[in-house]
Amino acid sequence: MGGDHAGERDGADPGGAGASLSAEDLPDGVVIADRTGRVVVFNRMAARLLRRPADSVLGRDFRDAFPLYDADGRNWWKCSDPYGGLRTRTRQPERTLFLADGREILMTARYVRDEPLGAVVRLVVTLRDASHRARWERSRADLVSTVAHELRSPLTSVKGFTATLLAKWGRLTEKQKIFMLETVNADADRVTRLITELLSVSRIESGRLEIRRQLVDLPDLARKLIAGRVAADEAEDRYRLEVHGPLPEMWLDADKIEQIMANLVENAVRHGAGTVTIVIEPHEGGAAVSVRDEGKGIAPEAVPRVFRRFWRSRRRGGTGLGLFIVKGLIEAHGGTITVCRAPSGGAEFRFTVPADTPEFA
Ligand SMILES: Nc1ncnc2c1ncn2[C@@H]1O[C@H](COP(=O)(O)OP(=O)(O)O)[C@@H](O)[C@H]1O
Ligand SMILES: [Mg+2]
């Protein structure tokens, strides 16, 4: 198909002198029908969205040229009746409609009348691909309901235990009180952690993540991370650190790299088993860090899902946001993360980050 899509030059546009001149340039599909309902403009994007060449549509009645249906399968043009209908109507706000093949499309229409309450002299319809937005909106809605659910369960326990403590304080043993207060305390921590993580998610999704680069000693960072866990009463021999070869000077956001490693190690301990090995090595001018464990690993069919929000294979107290955030933080550094089977059997998360240069360079 060449440039003869639009039918915009041959004066077949009685109502709108020149109005269609830029229709081809618009990012949306544009269809214009004249006062009789014949299609006079059908731009390239409309042809693409409706999967119809312009010459099969131009000159035909718009109702036959591109039928649209509402969610109940009713013919939209019949329902809305642009040329009949109320004379006060000048437009249709954006709505999701369906094409004959079931694809969703966002449609907006304007009813141009040459005088108020006059007859429609031109119907201008813009069309936009809705699949992207529909997917996005669904994931938004899922997010809201998941977050609500995640917040509700710890709050339910906080509420239940504080109510019990208040109502039965005198009748509870010291041990019962301590147990309830500990649970409340842990649940409050969980809510706080969840909210902190949600804020990270929101920063990642809106692209507001700021990377403050400084010289980072990756092996040193790993060593401190392990020391911290050992100080918190974990067995020292559960961890191993391997550093291969000289690393280049790495300019990274130290806090975020620490957060990434801490998350991966925490996962290896919590979801994996056996020895947790951190391997740090040079990689394409930057560095690669692998965190391996000896647990069950990640099932191959779950691999594409592990980095998604709220994905977790079993409920083990986590939020399912950790790896999503880790991936976002790594990508903000220009790096990548993958998961595979570790040589020792468990999961191996490996990320690479470019060495980069200081911000001012
Ligand atoms: N080292 C690992 N071994 C096995 N499964 C893992 C490992 N790391 C992560 N997973 C799986 O991936 C899921 C998502 O991890 P993550 O996003 O950190 O969420 P969370 O740790 O809060 O559950 C985990 O729930 C777990 O099922
Ligand atoms: Mg985690």
C-alpha cells in the first residue's frame, strides 16, 4: 500500500476544508464521515488498527465500513446513532469498544454540527489501540487488590491481638501477653516493610529511581553482608565468598547494590538451602555477581515469572516484591539479572553491572 491511503486530497470532504490535511500525521486512527455517513478520511493508523486498506472503506457508509461492538456485543453505531440521536450531543467520550474479531479499541467521536442543534455534518472518530492500556489497567487493578490483601492480613492480627489484650488483660498469663505483643510487633514490621517496598516499586515503575554512583568495593560489600548475618546469629559456614580476578573500578550506587545482594542472599537462605555462595568476577569491563544455593532451585516453568511483582511459589512470609525490586535496581544501573540452576543444584541468581564512570565524567 502506498501513500494513497487517505482519500484526503480529492475534495471528498465537503464539511471540513483542509481539516484532514494532517490526518496522516496523527498518532491515532482517524476516520471522518460526511453528512451522509460516507467515509471520506481514513488515515494510515486507522487502516492499521482496523486491519483494512483505506480503499476498501472510503466512500462506504461508516456503519458497514467498520462495525464496532460494546462489551455486550451490541452494534455500537446502532446504539449510539450519531446522525439521529439527541441534537444536543456533540461528542462521545472515550470508551473501550470491540472490533468484529474481538480486539479492544479505544474510541472517541465528535459530532460536528454546522449550527447548534443542527444536523450532523461530519462525524470525526479517533481510534486507539486499547490492548496495551487494557493490560496495564488490569495489572494496576491486580496490584491494588494484592496490596490491599497483603496489608489486611497483618492488620487483622494486630487488631485481633490488641483487642484481646485490652479486653482480657487481667486474665492473660505473662507468656500469652508476650506472645501476642511479639506477634503484633512482627506484623507491624511487616506492614512497614511492605510499604517501603511498595514505594520502591512505585519509584521503579515511574522511572524516578536515582542512582548515586560512588566507588564500590563489591567483595568488601559482600564480606560485610555476610558478617552482618553471622553477627545476627547465623552459622558462619553457611556462607562462601569467591572473588575471581582483578575487578575494574566499579562506580555504583552502594546502598542499592547492597540492597540487591542482601535480597538475593536472604532469598537463598529463606527459599533455598545448604551453603550460600557469592561469586564475584569481572565481566565485559564490569562485574558479575552470582548468588548460589543448594536448595530446590526454581522450576523452569516458573523462571519467566520470578521477577514479577508479587510472584512467589509458596507463601513463606515474603512479599514477592523482592526480586521485582532487585531487577529494577539492577536495570537502573544498566545491568541485567538472570536465574539458572546452580552447579550445586539450587538456584543461581546472576547479575552483571557495567563499571561505569562517575556521574560528572
Ligand atoms: N534462592 C531461591 N531458591 C528457590 N526459590 C526462590 C529463590 N529465590 C526466590 N525464590 C522464589 O521466588 C519467589 C519470589 O522471590 P521474592 O521476589 O524475593 O519474594 P519473597 O522473597 O518476598 O517471597 C519466592 O517466593 C520464591 O518462591
Ligand atoms: Mg525475597
